[in-house]
Amino acid sequence: MKLQISSPWPRFLLVKALEWTSAVVALVVLTFAVVQLVPGDPARVIAGQDASPAVVEATRAQLGLDRPMLEQFRDYVLGVLRGDLGESFRTGDAVSHVIAVRLPYTATIALAAMALTLVISLTLGFTVAGLTRGNRNRWLDSAFSWATAGLQALPHYVVGTLLVVLFAVTLGLLPAAGTTGPRSYILPSVALSLGPICAVSRVVRREASAVLEQDYMRTARGWRIGVVKQYAKYAMPNLLASTLTLSGLILAGMLGGAIIVERVFAWPGLGNAVIEAILNRDYAVTRGVILTIGVMAVSVHTLIDIGLALIDSRTLDAEGASA
């Protein structure tokens, strides 16, 4: 008699790998197609507005823009497979070099914003849930809901501008723009995290309120277990799944929000790079940066799914059943 041990992990990881691959393939196609819709002629921009038609055509041939679209797409796909994203039309620098230089700036403020989001939203959501348990302090519940809803609705550029006016112009405590030192990371990170903090704290407050009314939490309170231990040992594990799922979605959204925030603070990250590339009709840089941001977002989703499966096996079983 053979003992057979079946594990859902191989199937689960295979499904996730196929989902990731499909998403990346779609990104490659979309980044090539969307860039073609950007108005303007990069050959005209590079050659100059006063250049003759012959010079413009020569520039277009030099850039490879005179070739058939399918041929351009084939070369683009082959380049992506080799890790070669081409060269900037404007500067001649390798796109991979542009991304390597700019990515750390975007990653730093995105990760700092994510850390702020998790720490503040978990603390705030738990605190409000505890203080309003059993319909107590209903005024606090209403004030929390209105305040977080209002702040979450503010666009990134409005939040960034208000922070600059208050902390840089009025109080003079922090630099308004650029990377002049560690303090220059504060305002972009806060501007990027304010909306997510409001969104996650609302979810944590709702989920924590439900958890605190469970029988095992009543038992813990009956045994006079300390509040910190109640929350850390018994309540927190039951909130990890929903919090991690939402945080993963928000982190992916932060990569897109960074484009606006970086523009407000003149931050030398991928967001500023892609805006400059669009304005200069630099197809190669535009494609490369958008593809990079997209792959990072897809990868974050995949890693979050794997993390949830490690934490909660029911997630693993559900994914396997739906596959």
C-alpha cells in the first residue's frame, strides 16, 4: 500500500505563475499599443520644429520609426525577453539605466508610505474600534468616519500642495522639493500615504469591531487578560488576511500615485521620468517605465496572494478549488 501525500501548493503556485505570466504578456502588448496613441511625432521633436522634412525623415529612419508596426513590436518583445528595453530617443541612454537610477527614489517613498500606512492605520483602527465597542462614544465613530472619508477623497496633488504650503512655506520645517537630505523624504511619503491610511484604518476599524465581539474575545476579557495581549495575540491574526489583501492593492496603487506626487515635489523617480518621456515623445522610456511599474504591481499582487496562503490555509484551498 503506497502512502500518497497530496499538497495543494504545486497547483497553487502553478496557477499564480500562469496568472503572473498572462498579466505581464498583456502589459507588454498594452505598453506598445498605448504609446503609439501618444500625440506628436518624436522625430519632429528630436530634429527640431524648424527642421526640414528630409531631416525629419532621416531622424525617423534612425529611430526605426519608419519600419512596419509588426516589425517594431517584434523587436520590442525580443528586447524585453533579453532585458533590453531600448535607448532613449532624446538622450541616447539605455532605458534600463534610466530605470535603475530612478527606481530607488520611487521605491523608497512607496515603501516608506506603506510602512506609515500599516503602522498608523492598524493603530488608529484598533484604537477607535476599542473605544467605540458596544456602541460607546458614538460621536468618535461618526467623527472618525467623516474625517477619514474626507481626507481619502483629496487627490494626491492637493494633499502634496497643502503639505508644501504648511510645512515648507509657512513653517519652514521641511524642504519643499528635491532630494536635499533625509528630511526631503518626509513630505512625499506622507502625501502618498494619507489616503491609504484613511482607507485601511476604516477597514481595520470595521473588522476589529466584529472581531472584538467574538466569543473568544469575550472570554479573553473575562479572564482579565491585558488589552495589549488581547489585541496582539487574539485579535490581530484574524485581521491579517483582510489587511494584507487591501495593503497589497494599495501598494500597487501607490506606484501609480507616485507619478503625481513626484511631480509635485520635483522628485527624481519613475513618475517624473515617465511624464518627461511623454512630454518629449520618448517612446522607449515611456514604455520601459510603464512596463516596470506594471510588472512591480503585478508582482506585489502575486506575493500578497502567496503570503495569504502561508498565513491562512483556507485561502490556499479556495484558490485551488477555483482553479
